Amino acid sequence: MTAECDFLVIGAGSAGCLVARTLDLHGYKVRLVEAGPPTPPLRRPVDYLQTFGTEQDWRFRTVPQPGLAGRRLDQPRGRGPGGSTRINAMIWYPPRDADLQRLHRAGGDDWSPNRLAASLTAVTQAVSPQPPRWLSETARRFLSRSTAEAVDPPHAFARMADRQGRLTAADLLADRPTIETIAAHVDRVLFGDDPLAKPHSIDLSPTRAVGVLVHPHSADATCEERNSLPLFARHGVILCGGSFASPSILLRSGIGAPDAIAAHGLKPRIAINAVGQNLVDHLIMPITFATSGRDRFPTPLSTADLARWQIAATGPAASNLAEAGAIYSLNSASSSGREFQVHVTPTHYLLYPDRRAPAAMTVGINLCQPRSRGAVDLAAADPFTPPLIDPGYLTETTDLDDLVAAVIQVRQLVAAGSLATGGGAELIPGGTKTTVAAIAKAVRRFSQTLYHPCGTCRIGVDADSVVDPDCRVRGTESLHVIDASVFPEVPTVNPNATVMMIAHHAATRLAASFDAAS
Ligand SMILES: Cc1cc2nc3c(=O)[nH]c(=O)nc-3n(C[C@H](O)[C@H](O)[C@H](O)COP(=O)(O)OP(=O)(O)OC[C@H]3O[C@@H](n4cnc5c(N)ncnc54)[C@H](O)[C@@H]3O)c2cc1C
């Protein structure tokens, strides 16, 4: 296939769809390459947990986490058009001032809050976030108390939704028919000196990205049957595979720590030790309370609940489970103003949707800015082998100390009546777990990913960063990474709105640079 397009965008997730849309609106011919099958997403908000472990999910797992008592955590990632917006909790939380300041510090003046404002407005208009169409009794009770202690008071989360329910990033391409989407799994980037590129490339520079090598999607193909195919682009390749796939594609392309690449029999091309490093994720600790049977969130949904959804798009089927939340400043002396977020769900966090789960509600707590860092690395050169994911949860002892302090603080808020739970007994960690040691043990045992991995191709003005302020991979021409992996740190809140904002901003800058050159 020859260079029929201007840009190849790899991954049709939150960032990839925004990048493709923005470049298309600027008049560039875009091919969007997505590994997952083009099956329609589940639109009923409550159904997203059902996508885990299916073909809509990459079904990744972490390596054993010493900070979590040796547990391995599932790491769901959306697969198919829309990426993780196919399977996420739909919460639309705009970046806070601290998040904009961090991007400014990392990316320099081109990433100042003023420059980002236009992109935040543009994506907010495109998405048009909606208030929830239904709230559980649990969420209503939580919202009935406005606590003076909260930095961001209890509120129902806005959603990425429309009248049909879930809105995915791919839905934002419905009015852009000129974008061509190809169902294929990207192996690696092709550079000008690649034997596959030579017949097509006018620029044979070893640092110029001219295309990618893909394996077209076929659900039934065995490993041996998967044929590879080169795709080419005139202006460049933009990786939007997310925090696990983008660094993996770079490593398979020879970009990363040379020893790690050579260890898999691959040829190192450009040495950037930071590729795959700096992995950071929100870790959520559930504090679960018994509720009355009357408040039990229905599972399975009744016929009447299903009819309510079909007729009026309301009722429990319209719940995203993580319906409401707030942000608090830690009040422990040692935590120097660190913040934690709570997500309130009308369910037993660990047992729902098992129909035997008891009637319960959960206050899930996570530090807004965890300090622990991990890494993602190749497990093998084969593009279908899942990467080694080591988020390094709780490797910084202050993260464990401060999560314990947050558990204690939430209990104090509940006891003071400032955080309404319904008055039932605490099931997790459990009312008898009162010492710091017992709470710490529970945090290690019960915490889960909040599904927000970031940072593995971090942006920076410094020479050690993976991408420069244009999101261009250092040492390359025409190879960019634009997705959650470029965040220097995880946003303090649910990151999807911020991912879409940076995608719009970076793609607008990229288009402008080509507009100016032509
Ligand atoms: C279960 C879950 C719940 C979440 N809830 C929320 C929430 O409520 N609110 C919020 O703000 N954030 C939430 N998040 C996080 C948010 O969805 C992500 O941060 C965001 O979608 C990341 O965007 P991205 O573009 O970096 O990656 P993704 O959206 O994951 O997109 C990456 C795309 O690349 C494709 N891809 C990967 N590898 C290849 C390859 N080799 N070849 C071709 N294509 C490839 C993938 O299939 C995918 O479509 C949640 C995430 C999950 C998983």
C-alpha cells in the first residue's frame, strides 16, 4: 500500500479519535488504525463491567505487586473503536488548575493554561457532557451533605453520554466520513531505511517515520496465519495506543533503553531510557458499608428496570455505579496537604455484580497524586504478547501512609455525620480494623486499579523526556505520541477529559506546523 494518506494515527481511543478528527478538520487525509474489532459498544451505562475479559478488553494483568501483598491486578483497557471510552465509567471531570500547571511545567509555554483553554472548550463542546439521568438512593444520600472539609464538595459526576447512553470517542467521528479506519494490529514503526519502506519512500533517513507494519484484524487467525502488511504516510505516524501500547510499539521499533530492546533480539535504533518508565496509576481503596435491603442495587436488572431504560433511558440501568464523589485534603500532620478523591458507588465494590453480593455501598478512596512509580516493558518481541506491566503500587511508603490516613479521615467524616453512608456496619476493612497496621494490611489486600495508567512516554522540555513539547519522539522526525502516556504525572482527577484536551491541543499544533510549511 503506498503513501495514500498524510497521517497514520495508531489507536482509535480517547486521544486517537480526537487527533484524527482534528487533523481531518484541518484538511489532512487520515488513516486511523485500530486493533480491536469494529463491534458496537454497549450503550447502557451500567453494563461496562460486563466488557471486562471480553474481546472489547485487552485483558492485561500486572506482574505481582509486592506493595499489594503479592497480588496481580487486572488492568482492563478498551479494545475497538473508542478505545477505553467503550468500557470506562464515563465520568467527565475537567482538569483542575493543578493539572494544567503540571502540563505547563512539563511542556513549557506552548502548554500554558491559556493555550490549553481553547482545546478544553473545543472538546467539551464536541462531547457535551451530561448530568446523570438517574441517581441511586446511596448517591442522593451522599449528596445531601455538603461537607465544609471537602476541597471539591460532593457532586454527581458529569458523564460522556447522550440520549442513547454511552458516548464513545469514536462517536465523535460520525460526521467525518473522510477518515478511513483500518482494523489492524500495529507491530512497529517503519523508518526511511527499512527494506519494506525503500520502494515507497522518497526520504530514506533512518530517523524519519514513514509508516507502520500491521497485522490486519481477523478474529479467527492463528499466530502463524497472521500476515504482516506495511502502511505508509506522507507526513507522519502518530501513536495513540495508550499507556501500555504506545511504549510497547516504540520498544518494538527499537526506541528505548538499548539493552532492554536487544534482550528481545530486536535492533536498538534510538536510545531513550525513559520509554516505558514513570508508569503511574490511581489506586482505589474501597471502604464498604452495609446498607438496608431496600437500597440494594439490583443485579440482575428487573424487567421493569430494563423497560425503564428502553422507554425513558433512566432507572438503575442508567447508573455508571461510580455516580458521585468529592475531593478532600488530608488532615494528617505528616501528609502536607495531599488530596484524596472519593467515588461513591451503591454496591459492594469487590463483589458486585455477583447476585449474591450483600446490600452495600462503597466509598472508594484514592490519592489524587500518588508518588509510586513503575514501568511497562516488553515480555517478548512478538507484537501479540501482552507487555509486562508493573505499576509499582505503594512502593513509596508515603502513599501507603497517606491512604491509611485517608481511611481514618473518611471514618471520622462518617462518624461526624459529614459523609452519609446509611449507617450500616463497615464491611471493608471492617470496624475491628482500627490500628494503623491493620488498616495498612487491608489497603494492601483490597485496593484495586482505578484504571488511570499514565506517564510511560512522558512529555518534557528536558532532553531525558520521551517526547518534546510538540509530542515528537526525541531523535525522530515525523513520529509522535499523543495519549495518556505523555502525561508527566497522572491528572488529579479522572483523566479522560484531560486526555482528550491534550490530544486536541497537540494535533492542532501539528496541523498548524504543516499548514505553515505548505
Ligand atoms: C474500566 C475503565 C474505567 C475508566 N473510567 C474512567 C472514567 O469514568 N472517567 C475518566 O476520566 N477516565 C476513565 N478511565 C480512563 C480513561 O478512559 C483513559 O485514561 C483514556 O481513555 C485513555 O485514553 P488513551 O487514548 O490514552 O487510550 P485508549 O482510549 O485506551 O486508546 C488506545 C487505543 O489504541 C488501540 N491499540 C492498542 N494497541 C494497538 C495496536 N498495537 N495496534 C492498533 N491499535 C492499538 C486500543 O485498542 C485502543 O482503542 C477508565 C478506564 C478504564 C479502562
